Amino acid sequence: MNTPMLQAEGLRVTFPGSRRGVGRGKRSVTAVDDVSLHIERGETLGLVGESGSGKSTTGRAVLKLVALETGAVQIDGQDLTHSRGAQLRRLRRQSQMVFQDPYSSLDPSTTVGASIAEPLRVHESMSKQQRRDRVVELLDLVGLRPSHADRYPYEFSGGQRQRVAIARALALNPRLIVCDEAVSALDVSTQNQVINLLEDLRERFELSYLFIAHDLAVVRHISHRVAVMYLGRIVETGPVERIYEQPAHPYTQALLSAIPAPDPKLRGTKRIFLSGDIPDPSAPPPGCPFHTRCAHAMDICSRERPAMTPIEGGGEAACHLQTSGPRLAGQPLSATKVPS
């Protein structure tokens, strides 16, 4: 059995809260709550959810960029959670991150060539000329010219800056790349170019991606599997086609109904409008965290947190509709008679 490129189990990340009013103590916020996921070699896992659902914190947690309260992370079978010193340094080479804003993630006072060469300077014993040659090679990989190495970030378009960020992420030949909203700041045509570049690089170097995004149309295009987050927890996972064609969780169904259709008259799914906002993460509701906004909510939903249940067609969903009765027993949400 092959070892997954990424194996994360029971991740929990809590941030201290600020004081609210006179005489009140700090209320901590659990941004990631018991999240488990895995990514195979050469696979792209899309991570989706509303703003504030914990997607970006999860991405940082699997790279040890934020402190874990509980949980464990393995990259290519090696423990990252308890790694220190030289061992952590070696694991840093295998995993990199591409951030949302390509301008703020690059030093404006440094040429892009120097930014790309920085990980080589830190992790490799290379001469100045060797680093220069590697920078030129990386620029070519992402569709930029050697002369671009001597320019500054402000001289590039948003799409070109994101290509520079991708080149820097590739410098140490990583096996896992976390893309945190890597195309959300770009226009549609540039998004397509960057997505195609990422797919080409994945196939060429057998990369694994954790692709974090709120644009579900983009996620469907690039991902093999999808994980849906709500209020810090994974509520559904599965192969991309099953998730998009037969969602098993009401929250997933609502997200998918919001995907814009080229011709609204031809869209096959009626738009589902959720009532209210995401609950306060410092005081989440009891039971299923989604029950306060769910049209299918039952009495049990406000009392007990649902476990992940296997779904026909692959994946799992944390929903009492799958277990109470059971009403669905692994079937897609479209099989229920409960009105939405």
C-alpha cells in the first residue's frame, strides 16, 4: 500500500480571543476542529467553504505554519508534527505554499530573481552562478523569460507575479504544494492560464496539491477529490464528480447551487439561500454546527454532532440525514423527500 503524500489526523487549531467589554474574559476561537484529510501522490484535493470556515488555517496547519493544539501531520510518511532542527529543515524542502496575494508574498524591494533564489541560498550549497542558472530554469518552467529575474514585483501583472510565486515554491523540488486561494485575486482569463500551469506542473513532476478556494467552478476543474469545510470542520469529502453531481450534505448542496450558470434558464439546480450567517466560532452551536441554517434540521441535529458516514459513490458526510432512521443511508441528498 502506497504511503499518502499528506496524512493529517485530528487537527485542532485554537487562537486566543480578544476581550469583549468590561469585565469579560478572553474567548478563544477554534479555527480548525478535529480535521483529518489525506492526499495521494500526484493528487489534487480541493478544500472549499465560506470565508471564515477554516480553510486557510488548515493549509497553514499541515505545513506547521501555525501551532497545533492536537493532531498529527505526516508528509511522505515522515512525522512533521514533532520534527525539530535538521529533521524539520529536511521536511520543509518537501512542502511549499503559494499564497493568495502574489504582491504581498514577494518582497517589493527585492528582484524576483533574488526572491526565487532565496530558498536555494538557505537550503542548498550552490554557487552564485548555479543559483542564477536554477532561477532561469524555474522562470522558464512557469512561462517567464530569463530577463525577468532582474525586475521587481511592481513591474509585473498579477498573473506574472503569481507565476513568480509558483517558481519560488518549486525551487527545492517539493512534493506537496498548498495553494491558498492562489487564483482568486486574478481575472478569469489569467485564472485559466495559472490553473493550466499548475496542472501541467503536477503531471510533469508528480506533485500533490492542497488547493484551497472559494470558487467551486475552479475547484471542479483542477481537483480529483473535494473536502467541504464548515465552521472549522470537514462536513463532506468525496470524488469531485460525485460531490458536484450528487452532494450528500445540505451545506454542500447550498454551495453548489451558488455556482454561476452561463445561462440561468438552463441551470439544473435551484439556488438555495441559507438563512443567517456562519455562527460565532468562539461560541459554536451544539450538535451539528450547520443545524441553525439547515432546512433539513431535525431534533437530533441540535443535540448530537453527526459522525462521518460513508456515501455511495465514494467519500463521507457528517449529516444526521444519513444516520437518523436512516433516511438516506449513504445516498445523495437529492434522494430525500424532506423539502429544501
